Amino acid sequence: MTEHSEEKLFNKGFISITLINFVVYLVYYLLMVIIAVIAQDTLHASLGQAGLASGIYIIGTLFARLFMGKLLELLGRKAVLRYGALFYLITTIAYLYIPSIGILYLVRLLNGFGYGTVSTATNAIVTAYIPKSKHGEGINYYGLSTSLAAAIGPFIGMVLLSTTSFYFIILFSIVLILLTTIACFMFPVKNIQLSAEHKASLSRWTFDSFIEKKVLFISFIAFLMGLSYSSVLSFLSSYAKVIDLVSASSFFFVVYALVITATRPMSGRIFDARGENAVMYPSFLFLTAGLLLLSVTTSSWMLFISGGLIGLGYGTFMSNGQAICLKASPTSHRIGIALSTYFIGLDLGLGVGPYVLGELHTFLSFQGLYFVAGLIPVICTILYALFYQSKTPK
């Protein structure tokens, strides 16, 4: 904890880095939902190639999480945030020139690396602005920026795709990231002072210098939850056409966002007062309920209730999983590695999910697919009960 920290949660630093994080994630989700459509319509890519254009971004992100979690304290949080934002901006500008599917793959890979670098930095930097007594509440409010971006980004993407051109969407994204980059260079980041021992341990090319073992289990649960939620991100627009609810499907993410906004502060307070189990079990159950309802949806109101339940499930898990990592992290110089380990799990699930579930769709209907996706959080509940609870100090 640095001198930046105050007992007041909503200090200037906390609000600023949360807003920066919101825009970084907003552009990621906005482009994620439109890129496969653009690849097919503009570059005449096959469904498989279009899926790879979406998924290859995650590979770039994973490389960034893996290396930047380690380099964050060695290079300094300030440098990683600022130059990461600059690289994110340059690779977003590169979308203006994609003559072939190969170039699109390269741009997506590099853009994913830029996004992964900035978001790894913001995730670590915000922890310096959260009072220790309010870890759960602080991470939940900060996580609200990510969850809202996950809801608003796809909504804006789908609306812009149907009303404007790809060129306009990219220009819109460039302006947002340019403003964020300027904010990153103005934001006063304090680097963590490393002891010679910590510097030596981070400089070594060992498993421990890339991955925090203490958060491996919750990161694996995050992988499964990301896998489950990827069914919504990747296939909701296609599923909406099948069940004839295309106009209602845009508002699915709005309901998701509203529910998260209303419940997020409360789930953070419950985490601080009653521990992680009090929020983790409900998050698994809500995600299962939302996906199972989605598998039998026939009307708009069912779709909206499903969106709310999925928001309660995945949205609650996402930030509280992050709070668990913060709680489990042994020292401040390991926070960056612990959080990057967690997001590697989450991003890997979101990246692998569309491919795995897409393959399942060859012999399952969309209804069957959402039923299978709904069973994954049940597996998480069983694994969490068996392997996590017993290790949690009372």
C-alpha cells in the first residue's frame, strides 16, 4: 500500500484509473462483437477464419498478461501504463488498413497485446488507491468499469454496425483510445520500490516469476466461468435470429449492465463482511440459472430475465475473483503477477470458448449449447466446495 491510499475509497486516483480502465475494456468488447462479421462481409472469410480473427486477439492478450505481470514492477507501472496505451492506440489505428485476412490476424494479435498490457497495468495500479479495509468493495466498484464495458461495448458495437460503417467504428475507437492515452500520460503513477531480493526474484525466468501459485485455483475457476460466458458473447446474435428476437437481443446487454450496477456495491460489502464464499456460491448459481433460462427462451421478457441473471452470475464472479487474488497475494510486489494470473485464466476461457462451443454446435442446437454452458458453473460450484473452502482461513 502506498502513500496514495486514503481511507476514503472514492479518491481522485481511484476514480481516474477506473475511468481509464472502462474505456480500455469498452473498445475491446466493442470490436470483439463486430470483427467476425467484418471478416466475413468485407474480407469474405469463412466462419472458421472469422472465429480465429476474434480469438487471436486473446492470444495477444495472454502474451501481454504473462510478460507484463512480471515486467510491471521491473519496468515500473508508470512506463507500462503509458507506453502500453500508446501501443494500443497505434494498433487500433492499424485497423484502417486491413487488405487481407492475414493482415487482420496480425493487427488483432498486436492490438490484443496492447489491450492486455494496459489492462494488466490498470488492474495493479488501482490496488494502491484502495484502503485495505475496503478491498472487496473497492475491487467491486473498480470491476464495475469492466462489467459495464462488457455490456455497453457489445451494445454500441451492434448499434454502430447496423447504422454506420466499419471505418466509422474504427475512427470512433481511435478517438476514445487517444483520449485515454492522453489521460494515462497525465495520471500520476507511483512505482513500487523493489528491494534487491524482490528485483532478483522477478528477474529470474522461473515459473514463479510469471505465475502466482496462490491464485492458480481461482484462476482455473475463472477459466471455466469465461468458457461458459463466451457462449453469450459469441453466439447471442446468431441465437437471437433463430428464436426471432433480434431487436430484443440488443437490450440483453443493457439489462445485464443495469443489474450489475445495482448489485455490485452490495456484493463488495458482503465480500468484506462475510468472506468470499457468501458471494461466490450465488454467482455460480445465478450464471447457471441465466444460461438454462436462455436455452429455453421464447420471448423478450425471458431473454431480459436471463440477461439479469447472467449479469448477477458472471459479473459478480469477475470482480470478486479479482478481490480473492488481492487477498491471497503474499506481498505488494506480487499483486501484478497474481492479477495477471487470474486474467490469464479468464481470458483463456473467453478465447477458447467460442472455438470449443462452436465445434459442439455442429451436433447440438443453440438450445443444447446453452444448456451445456449452463452446466459449467455447476462444475465450478462442486470444485470450489471441494478444493477452495477448506483452504480459506475462517
